[in-house]
Amino acid sequence: MTATTPTLKEAHKLGVIMNGVTGRMGTNQHLIRSIVAIVRQGGVKLPDGRAIIPDPILVGRNGARLEALAQQAGGVRWTTDVDAALADPGNQIYFDAQLTQLRAPAVRKAIGAGKHVYCEKPTGVNVAEAYDLYLLARRAGIKHGVVQDKLFLPGLIKLKWLIDTGFFGRILSVRAEFGYWVFTGEDQVSAQRPSWNYRKEDGGGIIADMFCHWRYLLDNLFGPVKSVSCLGATHITDRRDEADQPYSCTADDSAYATFQLEGGVIAQFNSSWCVRVRRDDLLTMQVDGTLGSAVAGLRNCFMQPYAGTPRPVWNPDQESPIDYNSSWMPVPTNQVFDNGFKAQWELFLRHVVMDEPFPHDLLEGAKGVQLADKGIESWEKRCWVDLSELPR
């Protein structure tokens, strides 16, 4: 802790059990850039002058890895005894970033121990399991949340500002491109993603992974998803794992989907780990409306109003006289953007201590799993599939 950290009499100290944070995302985004960063800034400041100070305890099966990570995080607590961590009344929050198949059983146990729950997605291997977690948490009366980090990206916050100010007029369509080339592990170039991502039996697949993100983005920015048409593919069938051993890919590595939203907006999303990037960012989302258009990436957003729209004429026999990129204007950066994972952690900590609203709960997590399930069903049946409402 820094010298600016309040004394415990002035602070709400919360023990946070962190399960599954030895992986890349858990270590970098949730532990170091979120929880440790919050502690080092003196906690989450409250209006009464006090602060919420998270006190993490890392749990898992590999004691050596946990000890090394705990030291990297400044000497935080760690244990291989999950049950003992759950039994400690000082640990009030349970966080889960394990493999998907392990998540629901662990979250059930945490709910049974009376802990507030915050977890990564997908929240279950299917919508029935994910929705059951929501019902269980609701009956237990605990607070619960799901990571929905892309809502906190600077580029999408700027896009949301354009929507809220009426810039687009009537929104017509959304087109998104996501992905990058994930190396196969051959030719002495290591893969950027773990091998389980490409094995269906281990919970892998881009539909299960990314459609949870697309659900909360579409629902929160443009309107609830009502139906989906999806085609998945396993374009690359053989890769090499972390031990440099060959394995067969059994999960989808690409998905091409169209979503119909409430209110008539049509959204098209291409998601692929087999695509080379020739766009502004790893994720770009173009929104077209009657009064203007915008293209948002992870950090930036560009807009083109109706009055600034050029008038192209189709003529393939000569070079176009229009520089299409030059007529787009950057949306200004009018605020300071914090790490998106950290920003959502701070909201959840305030939710637990101050009972402030937190809309990203286990029901929203179940909706994401529902869209992934329906996307796979659409692929298998080669047809449009409707989404039913999950009751609150």
C-alpha cells in the first residue's frame, strides 16, 4: 500500500478470493491492472471520504505459481485451499477466471458460502447452467456481477456518446470486424492464445468466447438481440500446443453472424482468429444512421455526419477522385479513460459496499451464453434462430 492509503478505521477492507488468475488475462487485467492498481491508488474513494480497500487472496492448484504471482503483486495472500478461503468471513467476494467448465461448480460453492460473486464469462457451458447460477444467486440474496469489459473501452464509450446525443438519427445497421492471425505454434513462432481455445471438449471455440461479448455490446448500445443467423468454421485444423506437441482443432476458430435487434437494427459480426488485420484496430464497429456514421475501435472513434458525406459515383474504369478516409473526423477525447477492467471492478466494489446499482449481473451473463448457444444452433441447423426472454 502507498502512503496515501487510508487507515483501516477509515476504510472498508474487503477480502477478495481470486481463483484462476495465473492465466494471462487474470494476471494482467484483473490482478495487476485492476485489484493491485486499486490498492496502490489508495482504494476506491467514497463520498464520505473513506475508501474501499480490496485485500486479495490468490487461490488455485499450483502453489509455486501462486507464490510467485503473489510476490509479483506486492506480497498478497495466496493458498491452494479454496475451501479455507471460502470459510474465512473476512473474504467477502469470490472472483472466478478459471476455464469455463470449472466456473459454475466453483461459483455455486461460493454462493453457498455466502460470498458475493464476480466472474468472467462465459458463466456456464450452456444457457441452462448460466441461468441457474443467476437464480441461485438471487435466492441467496448475494450481490453478483459478470465482467463486460468492452463496454468500458474508450472507443466504445465515445460511440455511446454519439448514440446518446442523437448523432446518428435513426440507426440502420451495425457492421463489426473482430480478430487477428493467431499463429499455429509452428515455424518457431509461438501462438498468442492457449491451446484449449481450439478444443471443443475443453470449452474452446470463438462462438462460445466472443458471442458473450457481442450480446452485451448489442443489447446496451443498440437494442436487445431478437434472433441470430450464424455460420461457424474451423479453418485451421492442426496446431501445436504449449509443449510444442501437435493437436487437432475441434472447435470453431471463425464465425460469420447476422443479428436482428429489437427496433429493426441489423448487425453483422465477423469474428476470426484466422484473419490478418487491415483495419484500424483488432475490433472495429461501423454504425450507419440516417444522419451520420461512425467507426469505433478499442480506443478511437471516427464520425462522418450527413453534411460531410461525399457523393461517390461508381466508375471502375478510373481511380476514384475521393479520398474516403479524409472525410472522417475523430471524436474528441473529452475525458480520462481508465483501464476498462479496473473501472468495472471499482463499480462492483461500490455495489457491494454502498449498494450502488450494477447492471452487469449473472442474468446478463446468462444472456451472453444464450446467444452463443443459439449461434451454434443456427450453424448446426443452417437457419435463423429466435431468442426467448430470460425472466428476471
